[in-house]
Amino acid sequence: MTTKLETPAQVDFAAEVSEWIEAFDEVVASDWEQGAELLEQLRTRAREAGVPVTSELITPYLNTIPKHDEVPYPGNRQLERRVEALIRWNAMAMVHGQNKKDPGIGGHISTYSSLATLLEVGFNHFFHAKYPSASGADELPGDFVYFQGHASPGVYARAYVEGRFDDKRLKNFRHELRGEPGLSSYPHPWLMPDFWKFPTVSMGIGPLNAIYQARFMRYLENRGLIEKSDRKVWAFVGDGETDEVDTLGAISLGAREKLDNLIFVVNCNLQRLDGPVRGNKRIIDELEGMFRGAGWNVIKVVWGSDWDELFERDHQGLLLKRMEECVDGDYQAFKAKGGAYLRKEFFGKYPELLKLVEDKTDDELARLHRGGHDPLKIYNAYKRALEHKGGPTVILAKTVKGYGLGSTEARNASHQEKKLTDDSMKSFIERFEIPVTPEAAKEGAFFRPDDSAPEIQYLHERRQALGGYLPSREVPKLEFKTPALESLKEWTGGSNSRAVSTTMGFVSLLRHLLKDPTIGKLVVPIVPDEGRTFGLESAIRQVGIYAPEGQKYIPHDSDMLLSYREEKEGQILEEGITEAGSMASFTAAGTAYVNYKVPTIPFYMYYSMFGFQRIGDMAWAFADSRGKGFLMGGTAGRTTMLGEGLQHQDGHSIVLSSTVPTCLTYDSAFVYELAVIIQDGLRRMYENGEDVFYYLTMYNEDYAMPAMPEGVTEGILRGLYKFKPATKGEAVAQLFGSGPILNEVLKAQEILATKYNVQTDVWSVTSYTELRRDALTVERWNRLHPAETLKKSYLETALEGTKGPIIAASDYMKTVPDQLSPWLPTRLVTLGTDGFGRSDNREYLRRHFEVNAESIVGATLSKLARDGKIKPKVAQKALIELGLDTEAIDPAKA
């Protein structure tokens, strides 16, 4: 017989839940951080008990900091509002006036108009130009600010209001070639070396470099190269810019290395060039989920203080509900179409919301602020970001693109706005109370109050309290002594018939530099997860890999001589599989001489194929930053990098590097050439202060390294020297070789001499790029000085008296030697590796690309026949003897 059990009565938890909430509110009221800790502990306990806990990556569409947790604003709001209005006006007048005088010159107004308050709160209360030194020594460098590139007119306008620029300088905005100091279009340290520090306008570069800058700051601190301080890295980022993979691609590094010296401020004005960033969604929600999921501290600044009253009066939660029903396309329309539209389309959905705003006029509704235009909200967000420990912070600030620009405010076309209508200019000066006449406003007249004006005095007081003016770039005088070339005899003396590669020679030289008692600590080896490819195991053991938390595990190879070693003071930056991140570290290290007053020497070693073609834009920005250092393209060459095939075999990095004006490119055949170039590079960059950097190829082919011949140092550095003259009699042809292909040239020289009785000279060409640049410089001088005696380039001087055709062979595209064609009009025959790579060994690859010894011999004989020096039939027969397939497909098309 079964017994029917009573069904347990349902327990009403409402009262208990209310008690829990009340208790939690008491904890939060006392200390919100304790509330957060309590919540996290409850989540942990729930997971331990097997209770599913939803992940809260996206929080309600509200400000992160509630009104009751805000601290009062410390500044003079009235004077700061006045300063901001002046800067807004001058920024807009500069672009407007310039486009009136010079139609089409361009410039941007709307980005700064949305960003102005975010920047001004920083300038007035947070951005330090200097920090005091705890040791009592010189003051320490201040905060680093990566400005949104399109907001540069606002930064110029602030410098003008500060008195750092005069009217004439502003009138030369985007006029840099008028015989007077101008203002560059965007942040460019190359063009304004005393002002800008970081080039940021190429989307994604600023945020990526900011992350690695913050990391490099910690690297220098942990290695004892700079004093620890409260210095911060601020990166101002556009919400549309976050679509660029570089912007968000490295945010995990910030959390992983606990970079609480890093603050992102994302200017969420909801618009990019063509329209809404996320018309059908909310970009703030999307970014919150991404950053919070990556471990960042997220602070949202969505609504201004004038919304607080509405939230307090809304006891049903309808206001937040309505906000979360709307997408960014709606919010753009709400701002673009005015108060009446907002009342009808936003508040009008629910009668209760209409009643909530029945006491407000349409104009009052139109003026409801977004959080990114409210100094109080911004100040509290910045303050909270500074106080956060253990990781980076991102502030998502909602703004209006084109804020204050009248009819263009929040509209799709606002990004392209270069000048305003006369009515808009009049409206602007009325809204922001700028004391210029409507007639002067139409022409974009600048205005700066007298130095005695309260707002100007306040502006200077605030900057003095923060250590001076930003942005500013000042290059210190550094004491640097380059090691003498004589100290590198081990690398200039040859390998004593032992076969080594130029890569192994470089690694050995690098280890020597790391031991140098003077500059060793300044060397920064950087590698993107290819250290073992380049034979860096010994260097890893010698100086260790940088790890901010040290090595918290015992490596499996700890009992081996060359075990994997990580430590807090480690010197090598092993970046993982990221060329972009590695280049960002190279940038931080290569500009440390100016940013930290520490002349660190970066050697960034990477697969040459994946260098410039992946990070070309960042290399250009590095040059703009006046960076210094050595890019080391390893496993170089189309045919020297055997086996890997099409995607790995590099035949064009030298072409790409030649496009960067300050990049000196060298393609060395021998270790002594590398030693000479590196030693001279240290002298030029760090001792003489030249704003150049180097791209050096390194190969993985082993062969005996000869000792450096006498008197070739200048030729190595200038790009060309005679390595091996003809052995018998006068040479009738000249053979150029670079990298390992020089060995093929030497074989060709021997075949020509012994089999065909043709004498040739062999030249090592270390840099076609430098030869071309020198020839162009001399050619230009001759063109501009027709009455003066002709000057000769180094190329012409070096080849003076030589006879016969020049056969140039390299492991790179034919366009590399072809750079010299204008100065070798009928002499030059180029052999190179145009086309896609193949998987095979060097013998077959070089035969395929026609850069092997036999192909060089054939090209020499063919050219001599065309020049009438030998009979054509002799040359034709030789091609057959050499095993050359005269009907083979062109490798460039294969």
C-alpha cells in the first residue's frame, strides 16, 4: 500500500531576499570595494556548490559610478568652461578659416568637438608633465598621452590659448611649406619634434602602442633602469577605431601583465566616417563585454548629471528600460533632430515617461547631456581609474560627434565638415560666448584673452600644478660611448673555416653586447616566438626572458644547460606570435631615449617575410617617432630559406624597407659586414643622435666566414666594395653579389675564369638602397648647381676605371639592384627572385630562380656576346653546357 506524501509548502523568499539586499546595501554604502569583494566571494561559493552563475559581461546601460558615490568636482567649473569654450572656438576657427582661404586643404572639427571635455578634465586635473623623484634627483618624465589623431586641431588650439603658439602659427595649419613654422595635419613628431611624441592618426596604432608602452614602462622599472612612479599611459580612442584589429588585438596583454598604469578613454560618439559605428546595436555594450571579458576594469560614463534627477523620479525603472530598448542609430537621431523629436520618439513610448518630462521644455530636453560632456562624471571616472590597482582601465564615454556645431551636430556628414555656414558660426559664438563680431567669426578669427584674464591665469595655474605643458617633446643630452670596432675582432676576424650563418654570427655578437659593462644593460632583445629558430637559447639562459611575475613554475628542462628561464628582471622580450605587438615593443624601446631619457637599444629579430609586409604602417610610424634601433630580418632570402615554400620565402622585404626614409637597409653576406654595420649604427644613432634606424638581413645558410679585408669599412657602410678582383689580368665584367648569393657569384667567377677564360671582379653589395640614396643626393646637387663642377656619387667613384657589363645577383627581387640603373645605363644585368617561392632545397631553388652560379655565368657570357666581346654562338653553346633550360617558364610567372 502506497502512502501519499504531502507536497512541501512553497517557501516565500521575498522577505529573505529583501533582507539580503538591505545587508548588501549597507556594505556598499560603507565601502563599494568591499561590496565588490563580497559579491565575488558569493559567486565563488555558488560555483563551488554547483549553482550556475551567469557571467555579467554587460551591465545596465547606466553610469558605472552612481551619483551617491561621486566626489565633488575640485576645479573652478566656471573658469574651466570658459577655457574649454575658447579652445573649441579656436580649433574650429582654425580649420574653418583655412578652408575658406585654401579650399580643400582639409582638417577635422567634429572629433575634437566630441572629445573636448574629456581632454580638458585631463589637462586641468590629471595629465602630469613631470613627476617628483623619490630619490631627490631630477624630475621624472610625466604621463604619456596618445591623442586621437583627428582631434589635433583642439590640441593646437589649447597650445595657442596657453600662449605656446601665436596667431601666425595657427594660420599655417596644414601649411608647412610657406617658409614659416606650420602645424602638421595630425600628430607627427617628425614634423613637429618639439611638440608631438606619438603619431596616432593611423587607426589602431595609437592604442596598440599605448599598451606596449605601458608594458615597457614596467619592464624598465623592474629592470631598475628607471625609477618607479605614478606615471600613466592615457590612450584616447575613437569608438569606430575599435573596428581596426590593432586596437583590440592586444588588450589581453594589459590584463595579463596587470598594467594598472594604462588607461583607455574610448570616445563613444557613435559615429565613424560614413555613419553609425553600430547602428543596430550599442557600441558601448559591445566594448564593455570585450574589455570586461579580457580582464579590464570598465567604467561607463553614459549619462550626464542632468539625467540624475529623472532617474531619481522614475520609480518604475521605465527610463532604463526605454534606454536599453534603443540602439545607437536611435540615439544618433535623438541628438540630431532636437527636443521635440526626443519627447515624441523616446519618452513618448510610455505615458509614464512623458509625464516624467512634462515640466521640461523641448529645448531643455535637447540639452540633456551625455556623460562624455559632463566634467563631474568624467572627473570621477578618471579618479576611479587612477585608484584602480591590479589591471588596466577603460573608460567608455558617450559623447556627441560635432557637439556644439549647430546643424551638423550628430549627423552622418559631421566627420567631413571642414567649414560652417555663416549662421552656424554666429550660433557658435553665441552659444559659447566668444567675444568676436559675427563678421570676424565668418572669417574664422582667432581669439585669446589678455594674459591677466582669470581664465588664462587659471589655465596656467593648473598646468604648473601638474608639472608643465603637454604635449611636449624634449630630447635630452645623453652620454653614450660606442664600443670600438677593435673590440669586435672575434666577429671581424672570420670563422677559421668553420661554417656558420650570419644569424649565428649575429646572436654571438648580441651576447657579447649584452655583456658589455657600459651598454649591455641598455640592449633590448625582442623576438616574436622565434627565439629557437634564431638560436637564442644561449641568450635566454644568459639574460632571461622578461616576466613581470617571475617564473612561477619549474621548467621541464631545468636540469639542462640551456633551460627556459623567465624572471622579473629578464632582458629579452619574448612576445609570442605577434609581429604587431613586437613592433610596438620595438617602438617603445626605440623612443625611450626621449620618453624616458634612457637610450635603450632594441634588436627586434623576426622572420623577414613577416616583417614589413605585416607591420609596414607601424614601421612608418616608428620613423615618424624618430625611433632608433635594429630590425633583424632572420631566415632571409627567397632561396636561402629552403623548404618552407611560398608564404615564408622572402624576396621583397628590402623593397619595402627602402620606402621608409629613415630606414638604412643592409643585406650582408658575411659576419664581419654585420659587425661593422652594427658598430657604426650604435655610433650614429646613440652617440651622434641621428634619427635613423636599421633593417639588416640575416640568413640561415652555414658557410665559412672570411676575415675582414683591409680598407673595406667605408665600402661596407656606403654599400659597395670590391671583395675579390680578377686573378689573372684585367676584368672584362663586374659581378655584384649580396647575402649568400655572393657565394654563387664567387663560384661563377671561378667557372668563367677556368672554363671560359673570362676574367671578372667580384663586388659585395651590402646596400643597394644606400647607394641609390647617395646617387640621388649627388644628382640633385648637380642639377641645382649647373655652373659648378660635377660631383660624383660613391657608386660612380667606386666603379671608376672598371670595364665591362655588371651582372648583379641577389636573393631578392630584381628591382633591388635595378635601383642603380640610372647610373649604369647600359651595363647592368640583374638576376633576382621575382615570383612566388617553392618548397625545395637551395640547389633547386636557385636554379629555378636563375640566381645560381651557372645562371650568373650564362648571364655574363650572354651580355658579353650582346656587347660584341665574344661570339654569340659561343655564349649559346655555353648555356647548354651549363645545363640552363633556355625555354623554361619565367620564374616570375611560374
